[in-house]
Amino acid sequence: VRIAGTLVGRAYEADPALLAQLVGEAIDAVGGATREVEVRLHPDDIAALTPLLQLAPHQRLSPDLSLSRGDLRVHAEAVRIDGTLEARLRGALDAVIRKAGASA
């Protein structure tokens, strides 16, 4: 998971449009069209994403130095999404393991 996270993080740095797409999907997932949404990102990611994203007035990007490049956390009212690379990769790995177990 750690090695995959490093590789994915580098992909986001090389192509910020990938991270911009993920941010858009995360905002949509929490109903960002109708509620206040804060997306926390590493400050360098915010700098790279600012020209790529058009956010509504009730949507904002906030710097969070505790996050690594490519990580994100979404806060919207009572909804919290941990979108760190580690959490996303562990979720994908768990899904593969569950699917393999169900097939056996």
C-alpha cells in the first residue's frame, strides 16, 4: 500500500487534472451542489488545482499540512470523507480480497 501510494502521489503531482477530477467527485459525493463543503489538501496541491477547479461560493479548498501530496479530506456538515491515498488504497485492496474470498 505504501509503495502504491507513493506512485499514485507522483501521478497526481505530474498531472494535477487527475486530482482535480477526484476533488470534483468527492464534492459531488457529499452533495456539494447544495451544502457547504470544505476540501482539505496539501498546500502544494491547492496551488496546482486552483487554476483547474471552478468551485461554487459554498465550496472551498483549505490547506492542511498534515496531509501528503495527493491526499484529501472532505468535510460537509455531518459528512467526513477520508480520501488519503492510504485509505483509498486500503479500501481497494480490501475490496479485491473480499471479491477473491467470495469467488473461492
